[in-house]
Amino acid sequence: MLAEIITIGDEILIGQIVDSNSAFIGKELNKIGIDVYQITSIQDDKQHILTALEEAKNRVDIVLITGGLGPTKDDITKHTLCEFFGDTLIQNDDVLLHIETLFAKYINTPVTDINRMQALVPTTATVLMNNFGTAPGMWLEKDDTVFVSMPGVPFEMKNLMKDEVLPRFQEKFNRPFIIHKTVLTYGMGESAIAKKIEQWEDELPSFIKLAYLPNLGRVRLRLSARGTDEKLLKDTIEERITDLHILIGDIIVGYEEDESIEALIGKLLASRGQFLAVAESCTGGKIAQSITTRSGASSFFKGAAVTYATQSKTDILGVHEDLIKKFTVTSAEVAEAMALGVKTRFNSDYSIATTGNAGPSKGDGDVEVGTVFIAIATPNRVFSEKFVFSNLRERTIGKAVNKSFELLLNELN
Amino acid sequence: MLAEIITIGDEILIGQIVDSNSAFIGKELNKIGIDVYQITSIQDDKQHILTALEEAKNRVDIVLITGGLGPTKDDITKHTLCEFFGDTLIQNDDVLLHIETLFAKYINTPVTDINRMQALVPTTATVLMNNFGTAPGMWLEKDDTVFVSMPGVPFEMKNLMKDEVLPRFQEKFNRPFIIHKTVLTYGMGESAIAKKIEQWEDELPSFIKLAYLPNLGRVRLRLSARGTDEKLLKDTIEERITDLHILIGDIIVGYEEDESIEALIGKLLASRGQFLAVAESCTGGKIAQSITTRSGASSFFKGAAVTYATQSKTDILGVHEDLIKKFTVTSAEVAEAMALGVKTRFNSDYSIATTGNAGPSKGDGDVEVGTVFIAIATPNRVFSEKFVFSNLRERTIGKAVNKSFELLLNELN
């Protein structure tokens, strides 16, 4: 069972937006055993859409189209769909009623003709009601290939997928089981790991695939098993991971079944009734933001002080001015004082503190661009480490955030 | 001059990573007048790669390939490139020396055979030296189409693009000028705007295209002009935007030439020597993180207090316990007290404060999921507004961040 995702719209091609929709769709299809064979992003152009639809029809069983719908975009896409399916547009009364209801409830302007035209759909389309927007989803079929067209607004697409599309796929198609397990490692490079586990990798059964996913100082190893016997797949993956532990157990920090290191930390802290607070300078709030992106953070996270200005380190965290003068603001001593300060002031059990120079130019602390001190305070002690990450700002911030979580997880394990 | 981006790797297709590389490449190519006609993401599979290369060759002048390189991935991609170009692999001594130098300088493990094999390249390839990693970029040509292969690690690819690829494109190809100008609006929906500017839109010259880019309560209008006469393009865009102001000047907050509302705020504050501080509850650090992602934030940003726990609002920001008891933690009164507290404690001129319930379930404050109070303190006053954004966590946080910046920008304008 193969799928292709077609995204329509110039905004992806000119790089104005990043295509996060396809990643979401890929992940969700994968969970129910449907493989994405290809993702194709094309221009909002009639001939290009027709060609892409035809090519996809010959490659795959399912085509998911996102984008090209919406009050100001409907025109080309829906007429092109009609041409491809040899169909015409007709008004769908349920959609029209839904549009009018949405406007009455949430929008304080009258319904325009442009909005009403969103109720036009091809006569052979099954309408998939979009509860979060005015552009309906559409399900069409041609020569045994299913085509699903959805608006490109991410939360509208996501809800259509969950409520309408995925349940229909599950009902209509026989699918194999696909099981992923991702091993989180740190502290060793991709090729060094590859060398250490070479024989283990060669001996994996053919139904298990291994992928190396390096990112900002972490390598994740993803095992994917596919087949009809779910228990066999699960058991084999567990077996092989046990063997993997013998080889590189020292660099494995945990597993990810849709989980991040932040989530692992949260689980450990919450289960012990302990709390974390964070003091951020060069990471500028990214640690706090990474923690609070997921719901449930209040069960283990007290908060953070983003002390970007030097004076704020004193005013908010109580770091002594003399200490800053003596050691400079980017130092192990200041990082540790920040960690202790934020732990006391937020009344937490653990804390993380970062201070450094993410660049692009040297700060008043005189340290090299990319230098970051990370301090961790636990109920018993405080310590810090110095890192020189990169001369690229974004990369230094990203690596500092990841490394902070690793250092903390080490203390919790 | 048309380009296609081919990304190789299962991790994009199964949604484990979002393809941000293509957005970067699209943006950079667009700046120098090269159009991305299509983005194609394919599996790490020999036949699939061969088909995609052949199809792309027939569609475009330039093919940019990312991914499929790296110590554990080289094998399939490089051999497939050789098959496609009728070539064989040969060791490149410069690359080998570079790999050995990188290992000696940054990596504390010996160079392995897997690493050494990264120095193998097709004999007809021009090597593009990757200063930030071990996998080299490669430039190949076939039947008047240029193929550039780069590793998928974002910062390695970005530097290869800037240092090696873009300069070569600029030298090799004649390109038209492409000028974009994006108008930032708020407070009006896509279709309402479309109706208001319908006639203006119809009268745009054929060399100017208009795109509507709606996102979390903001609609951006992107004008793109293309042609050989740069001055004509710029003048015409300015002219049409002047006309646009007459129609919807009340909802235009600024312009974006690669700029965000955060950058606009930063510019205004820095030019006046004024500073901002932020108190975040439900937005969890995302406002601070949005501000500090760009360099130069220290010229206008003092810092932030992420007071996630109720007690922290009292301990860190000095919000009175009685006030919280009387009005609940999610209230206009508490938001305003947070804004005043953070302004005083961080010694800033302006401040933003957020408190709300992003969901997914009702907090102890008893307000509906999606309710957020945003307070703004200026040198002269403090005020707040109540919003009910969404029952989706991510969306509520995103909208609260955007709305906070809008409210602040209004005060600065």
C-alpha cells in the first residue's frame, strides 16, 4: 500500500514556509502501515497539477493533496480536479450551511460570494467536513487510486486527517504492521557508532531496517520492522535492542516512541514529585519553550528566568556583581551561580543554567563565539561544563539546549 | 531558469524530520532569480533515485540533491550517481586530507574506513569542499542539466550553498530579477481582504503575482515581481503598495523583506534606546525564544520570566497572593500585575505578560481552554485584553505569541 503526498502552492517552493504538513501526514500514515513513496511539491499551476496527478496515479494507490484550497485559491485547484476527473462543480448544501454557521459564530463579517464558492465541489467527490475551516476536504477515485484533497492550513488538515481520512483508510485497505523503535544516544559520532555495531547491523533480519539520524550532537538509531505478525516484529525488535545494549549501552540515554528527551525528563521528575527551574542567557528561552510545548509541564516545571541582560542576572537571580566582574558573565562560576539562584528563587529541586556567546560577534565577556557554560544544580550539588559548539548561532543554541537536557538526564538516571 | 530539489531519505517520508532544507534552498535560489519548479522527496532506494534524476533532468535546468550522503549512507547514493552518469568512483586526496584534519581537530576517535570512503567521488564530479563536515558536495553535468549533490545535515548544506553553489550559479547562468515584498496585516480574514482589494488585484500588471499567506490570525500578502528591468519592478511594487494602503491601510502593520514582526519591534525599540521584558505563563518561553532567535536582541531585550507555577508569579514577579485568590491566576488583573512586575524587576520600558490556559484540559483557574489574557505595560500605562483562541494547544500558544507582538507594535507605532 503506497501513498504519495502532493503539496500545491508557490509558498513552499520559494521557501516562504516550511512544509510541515507532509511530515505530519507521513508519520500518521506510517503508523497505520501505509508507506509514503514520494512527496511532490508543485506550483499552483493547472498543467503542473494535472501532470503531477497523472504521474502519482501511476506510482501509488493513495494520493494526498494539500494546499491549493481556501477562499482565494480555490479557483485553479478545484477546476483542475474537475478536468482530471472529467467532472463538474456543484454546490454542496451541507458545506454552505457549515460556512454560514462558522461565520455567524466566529467571524464578525458577512459571508461573501468568495466564501460561498467554497461550497462548490466536484459532483463525484465525497465531502470530508472540515470542522475548523471553510474549505472542505474531498475524496475522489480514479482507476483504483484514491485521491484526497485537503486545505493546506496545518490545523485544518490535521483534524481532517484524524477525523475523516485515517479512519476511512483503516476501513478500506489491508495494511501490514509497521513498528518503529528509536534509540537515543549521545556522545559518539555516526561513523564511530556504525563501526561499533557493524556486525550487529549486518545480522539484522531483512524485515528490520536501521536508520542513523544525526542531529546537533545526538545520533538517533531508528529500527523499523514491517510484516503481518505483530508479535514477531515487536519481539524481534526488543531482542535486537537487548543485543545493542551490550555493544553501546554506555551511550544510550533512552528510547523514543514519539518521545523526546524533554518528555523523558518530565516523566522522571513528575514520578518523583520533583521540580525543575531554568536560567537561560544565550539560549534565550528555548529550553523553557522546549519543555512547555507539550502539555503536562506544570507537573514538573516551575518556570524559567531568561536573564538576557547582565544586570538581570543580578536583579532576578541574585548573582553577585563582584562574581561577574571577577570571572566575566560567560564563566563557569556565573553559570553555577545562576543555577543556584534560579533553583532557590523558583523553589525547585533541579535547575539548568546557560550562559555563553551564541554569536555572531564576540560579546563583552570576551569568550570565543560558540562558547557556552552549562550548569546543573541538583538537590545535593552544582556543577558546570564548558562547551565550544559552533560559530553558527542557531546551531550553538540548538546544541546547548540538547546538551543541557543530556546533562540533566544523566543526573536523574 | 528552472530548478528541482530532490531530497533523498526515508526520514522525511516517514515524517521523522521536517524538510527545512528545501525551504532554505528555495529561498536562496529565488533571491538570485532561479525558480524552483518542483520539490521531490524520495526513498533511499537505487531505482527510485535513478527515476527521479531522469524525470528531473527532463523538467529543469538545475537539480539540487540533498541527503543520502554521510558515513553510513554514502553507499547507495554515490553508486547510483555513478550509474546515472556512467561514471566510477575515485579517491579525492583533498577530501581525504580534509577528513583527517577534521578528525584530528574536533573528533577524538581515530579515522575509520567508513570515514575514508567519504573521500570517494565520481571521476567527472567537481568537488565542493564541505568545511563543516566529512561528506563533500559534488557538481555534475548531463545533457545541459547541472546536478549538485549535498549532504542533508542542514548547517553543512547551508554553508555549501552559500560558499560554493550559489556563487557558481550566479556566474554560470543569466537570470531575471525577482523582487518580493510582503505586507503584514492583522485583524481581518483572508476572504474579507480579498473582497476589499478585488479590483486592485485584478489590475496588477502581469509581471506581478499576489499570494495570500494566512497563519494564526495574521494574513501576509506577498507581491512578487519578475523581469529584466530591476528599477521598473521596484517602482511598480512601491506604486501598487501605495494604492493598497488606501484600501486596507488600517490593517497593515508593516512589511517583511525577510523580516518578522519581532524584528520590527526590535528595530523600533533599539532606535529609541528602549527595552522590553516579558512575563510568560501559558506561552512558556516562546515569546522570549522568538525574540532571541535573531542576533542583536541584547540591544532591546532585557529578558523574561517564565512563571509557569502559580507561586512563581508571586516569588519572581511580585504578584500579590490576594490578587490571585480574588481574580484567579487567569485574569486580566493578574496579567496586568505580571506585566508591571516584570517591567519593574527587569528595569525595562515596555513589557508583555501572558496568562491563560492552552489546554488540553481545564486548569485550576477554571477558564475555558484557549483563553489567554495578554497585558502590555508601556512607560505610561498598563492594559490587557482577553482572547479565546482555540482548543488546540499549539495553536493557542502560537496565536497568543503573535497577538502579543501585535499589541506591543501598536503601542510603539
